[in-house]
Amino acid sequence: EVQLVESGGGLVQPGRSLRLSCAASGFTFDDYAMHWVRQAPGKGLEWVSGISWNSGSIGYADSVKGRFTISRDNAKNSLYLQMNSLRAEDTALYYCAKGFTVTTRGAFDIWGQGTMVTVSS
Amino acid sequence: QSALTQPASVSGSPGQSITISCTGTSSDVGSYNLVSWYQQHPGKAPKLMIYEGSKRPSGVSNRFSGSKSGNTASLTISGLQAEDEADYYCCSYAGSSTPWVFGGGTKLTVL
């Protein structure tokens, strides 16, 4: 069964850091791009960041550029999101999503259940 | 990068057809045939319904179809069923700098 399981969310103070992880199973992880998409409470979806199969192509939303870093470890079938200088507006459910292709140009065909990040003092 | 524009809500009766529009710009929807549509039920993760404008993933009902004209993409659901009631989001590739942009979402109510 194809599965994505996120972890690492929690309550964090503004300005602090948090690292999210996504464990993939049921497919050949290094054959696909991966993405992070977030959803603030009661709001719509926002693409956060994506990474190609070999980490050669990486992109970020303007809202997180310079603060968040995406990475992957193909040997561990894992995706990560290092989030620094967190703000209240980063509060959201963070989804890990599998890309349709090796590049970041493919749609998101498999989604995890998400991990909640709350930024508050 | 600005979000794509979708109507906040649409509604229809069982058996009817509805269309949800998704308006972007010549930098995203108009430039690439890479619009995708996602269905999200309350408390659930999104589900891919349409990719590359009009293609359906395996397992998605053929009652769902996608199209594009200029800077506007559309999702049509025919033969509405109660289970179709959900939020729907469009998403378009927008170039290598900030690759993906979502629409604000449309709440579909089946009357």
C-alpha cells in the first residue's frame, strides 16, 4: 500500500524552529518528486515547497523562501522540511504529497494525513 | 504569485451537472497544460481528481472531467451524487521560480 506518514508537528513559539518528516512506503521513493502543502485552519491549500527525485531542482513559495528548507534522503525513503524563524501565519496542517513524475512539474497524486504546526507564544 | 480564482461555492441537485471555474493568468494556467484538481472532504486529505488539465487518475469516476480555455480551467462533474459534496481546489504549474499555485477552493453543495 502506498503511504505517506508525516511527523514532527507541534506547538512552537514565534521565531523558533521545527523539523517535519515524511516517511514514504509502498512505492519507489527516488522515482518521484515530493512536495509539502499546507492548510491553515479553515482555509485553503497552499503549496509550500517541492523537490525533484535527485534534489537537483527545489522550489519554495514566496511566503517561506529563506526560512524553510526542503530535503530528502532517498536511502531512508524520507522527506523533510526544516522550518526556521516561524511566524504565527505558518500555523497550519502540513501535508506531504508525492509528485506524479521525477520532476516537480507533476501533480500531487498521493497525500499523507498531515501534521499540525501551531506557532504561538 | 497570486492564488488562482475560483467561485466560493456552487450547488446542484442529484443527477445534474455543475462546472467549477479556475481563472489564472498567462503566467500559469495560460502557459502550461498542467492544471490539476483536488477533492477534499471535511477532515480528510485532498484527493487528485484531474491532472494535466483533463486526465483522470486510475479509479476516478468518468463523471469528472477537466478542460481549459485561455487562462481559465474548468472542472465539470456530471450526474451529481451526494458523495460529491466536498471542497474542490484547482492548482496550476507557474514556472520554475515558484512552481505551483492553488485556487482558493470551491465548496460544492449537493442539494
